Amino acid sequence: MIRTLIRPSSRRSLLKGLGAAGAAGVAISILPSKGFAAEEKKLNIYNWDTYIGKTTLDTFKQKTGIEVQYDLYASNEELFAKLKAGNPGYDVIVPTDYTLADMIAVNMVQALDHSKIPNIMNIDPDSKFSNPVYNPGLKYGLPYMWGTVGLGYRPSKTGPIDSLAAIFDSDKYSGRIALLDDQRSVLGYALKFLGYTLNSTNPDEVTKARDLLIKQKKHIKTLAGDNGQDLLLAGEVDITMEYNGDIVQIMHEDKDIAYVVPKEGGIVWIDNIAIPTGAPHPDNAHAFINHVNDPEVNAELTNTIQYATPNAAARKLVNADDLKNPAIYPPAELLSKSESIAPVGDALRLYDEAWTAFKAA
Amino acid sequence: MQDWRKNKLAFAILMAPASFWLILFFTIPLAIVWVYSFGGRGPEGQTLIQFSFDNYRRSLEWIHLGIIWKSIVIATITTAACLVLGFPLALAIAFAPSRLKNVLLLLVILPFWTNLLIRTYSWIAVLREKGFLNFGLEWLWNETDWVLTLLGMPDVLGDFQPLRLLYNLPAVVIALIHVQLPFMVLPLYATLEKLDKSFLEASLDLGASQWRTLLSVTVPLAMPGIASGVLLTFILSLGSFLAPDLLGGTEGLMIGNLIAHQFGPSRDWAFGSALSFLIMYTTFIVLWVRSAIASRSEGGVGI
């Protein structure tokens, strides 16, 4: 019936008109979108594995309608190397403190617009979180989660442990010790044991730390990259130097596991959520950072992954058991003696050479 | 086959894709790494393009030469063991009845189809203190203890102490032999297969024993295959970093690990490039030695 209502020649012109309108519409929509239309509803997140809540991404999608593409990396070096050659399209990244410091120095991250992140006021006002040395005023990223690197051990085999002397000054646990395969952490611990700062740039101090490690080498079973907790759980070692979150996870499977921040002071790490330069969807990224710092979302995240949150408002909603757990929230006096790994600039060569000497000894 | 000079255009067209691939994905990246090896390192780990021999000088320091030497020793042990294990295996396959040949070859190639990481990881499951080997030994120990108790000697064997087979150099060598064996067997098999069996028959007819034939006739004729297999295995073992990293514990530092460390935590790509090229030069020298051996051996079947 339509065919007879519209005469053939005008049908052709109608189709032509529709075609022109369609082409114009497409052309308008692919014009640069600033001011014309919002960013497309997509977000590319690059994060550590098992480092997000069960519902974080779903609630984000419900609130904003933005689709999330979620990729994983296993180390700060991998993150840095991937972005060094040019941002392949990530909007949100989660570098650890010293990596963020390096990225700021080479303009790999962009400054945040705090007006788009109202939940920033929920961050703990302690200067460690709200005004860190490497990121003053939280200009380039917000703290995401924090924790410590300490000693996980099996009390039934080793007895109580509270000091680095167990791994650096004794042969009681010979052959049952695993250390992290990370030069800054292990040499840093040796420096702290000798009473120096974690981020020493003094060649003599680093040499003494190296010699201590070489002396202890025969008691160390292996250097574990990220599976120290698995070795502890399997009974291959009785003491391991590991991140607190990894030890807390195996504590669920085996009650005979304990974690301690040594009395000489441990290593504190703070992961930060940031936006790399060249991100295709910076507005969506800001919205995500804001979403993650919403007290309820943050509490759900923390309760799932069981790391410590720097979000003071969320802490009220965190599991009471987690708040009391010294493996997650270490006591204040140990925290005050702990330090964060900071970039040491050219002095990194000292650590490289000390580490190579230790490994080759 | 035509002589390529007769139809240069066809030759060029056929060569083009392979040459293009080689240049784009091999020569150019290698050239970039070569340029890096003369470069420097900025304070945040950036690679600076400059010209200095610092990196090479540093890679020739005693400690790094020690690591290179250790890697060469490990690679040599691995290659020797692969040769001793692989030659009889290749011989057996080459002289097997033809219906069995394919099956046997498949058995040698099959591990290739499993990811290298999984193959190396599986050694952890076998060698660790609560691994299969120690479980087996513990079972044997307990059974022997039970038998001895029955025979009236209850406390002869004490508690079972698991063997420390992992996180040391022997574990690395074992895993490397396991991984590299196919690389030794296949070139050897290829040579032995093409061997003119009449030479062996003649030797036996002339009164030589089997053993004598093997040493005086088969091995010299198979020398090009042996050279290829040894070369391949040696170079691959020298550059390995997975096995020493996973299985070596604190003793596992080979040159591959050192180079990987430079491109990772140390962020000193220039030094890593210099070390890589040092290995490259070593490889070129070994290749040159190989071609010298190959050109010397007349009558042998080349690969």
C-alpha cells in the first residue's frame, strides 16, 4: 500500500533525503566531542589482579552506564614498561608509590581535576595519605589501598618472631627462609636491620647491607617473586618475606600462619589510583576514581580484598575483625618506624650492583 | 630448479616476503638494541641515546664475566648430557622399523606442544620437598622400615628426611636437559636418517665390531648433525632464564636473568642491550666455529 501512496520518483528523492540526513548525523557525531557530546560510555582500567571488589564495577555501571574494560598487570615494572612506549589506551592505572613518583617525573600521568572528585574529602587527613612527599596535594593520584611488607611465618615451627634478626642474624631457620625477589625490598630491609634508612643513597651503607645478605645467603632457600605465601602454605619454608595481603589470604586456609611487621620497622606501600597521560576517557576516569572513594563502595572493596583503606569515611563500615587485625592495620608504633620505598635516582645503580653481587655470590 | 641468475625477477619476488619479515622484525629491532647498547640511563630509567662504551666496559667487569662463565658451564653440562642421552635415542629412532618411526618421533616432539612455563613449573611439583619424588622415596623408606621391623630390626631407619632437590643448580640443569633434549634429538635424527647404511654394512663386513663401527664410521658421518644439535642446544641453554629463575633459588643467576633484570626492575635498557650483544658476539663466534667444522668434514651429510 505504501508503494502506491508514494510515487516512485518521489520515493527516490525521499530515500536520497534520508540518506543525506543520516550522513549528516553520522558526520556530526564523529566531530570532536568537546562541548558537543559527552565521552563515549567506556572506560579502560589497568589494575593488579584480585584488587577490586565483587560489586565495584557493577555498581559503577549502574550509576553511570559506563562499560568497563578491565586488564591486569603483575608488577610495577610491567605497568611502567607498557606505558613508557606510549599509552595504549588506558584511562585508569594503579601504580605503587615509588612508581607513581617516577611517572610524575616523566609526565606519564596527568593532573587530576579535584572538582570532579568530591569524595576526595573522605581520604584520611594523615599526611602520609593526603599529602605524600611524592604527590603533594594529591595532584596526580589518590591513594587506593595501602599495606606493609613483613614476615609471614608458621608459629608451630618457628616460635614467635618479631624481628628481622630471624632472617638476617640467625641460623636457627637455615634453609627454611624465603625472601622477596625484589632488590629494593630485600636490600631495604637489610639497611633497616643495620639501622639505616630504607632509601639510603650512601654507597657504604648499601655495601654493608649487601655483605650482610651475602653472609646470610646460605640460610636462604629461595627468592620468591610473588609466591612466597604459597611456599609458606605448602611447608617448603617456615618464614617468608611477603606482602601483608598475600599472607592474610593464606591465613584463611591455614590457621597456623602468622604475620608480623618487624620491630625494626617494616616497609609501607601505598598504591595510588591515577590517570595516565593520553587517556581517551579522562572524564569517565574521574567518575570512577570518585566512585571508588564513595564510603560504601570503598568499604565493600576493602572487605573483599582485605587490604587497608586510606579512606577514613569507609573505615567506619569495614569489618570489625579486619580493623583489629594487626596484619591489615599495623599498630601505630610499628607504623611510625616503617618507611615507604622512594625513588633514589641515580643511586639505583648501587642497588643493582649489590643485588647482582648477592645473587651471583 | 632453475639457476637463480636465469630469472632474477622471480627470485626477487619469492625472496621479498621473507626478506621483508626478516628486516622488519629482526634486523631493525636488533639495530635499535645495538644503538641502545651504546646509550645511557636517565634518572627515571629512560634510555638516553648517546655514544659511550660504558655499558660494554661495565659488562666486562669481573662479576658479570663470572655470571657469563657460569652460564657457559651450565650450558655445556646441559649440552653434553643431551648429547649422551640424545644420540642413542636418535640412533634408535633412525634404525627403527618405519611404522614405529613416526610414533617415536611424535613422542619426542609432543612435549613441544606444552607451554615451556608449564613444563618448567612441573619440575617444581616433582622435585620439591613435598613433591612426587620425595613422596615416592618416603613411601619406599617407610615400606623398608616396615619390612625391617617385621624382621626384628625396628629402629634401623630413622625419620625420613626429604631430599633438597629444588632451588639449587642441579634442579636447573635437570629442567634444562628435559627442555632441550628434543632440540638435540631432531637434528641428529635428520642426519642419521640420511646416512648411507651401506657404509655401516661395509664396515661390519670388513670385520669391525658394532662398537668400532659406531665410533669410527657412524659418528664421523653424523658429525654435521651432531654439530647442529650441539650448537642449537648450547645457544638455547645459554640464554635460558625461566628455569634458573623458577628452580634455581638463590643459586640461579644466569646471564638471561641478569639481562631480564636490566629490562625490568633496574630499568637500565642500555646495559641490558650491551649484555645481550655480548652474548650475540659469543653466539657468532660459536657459529663460525661450527661452519669451520662443517666445511672440514667431507663425505658427511650436511643439514
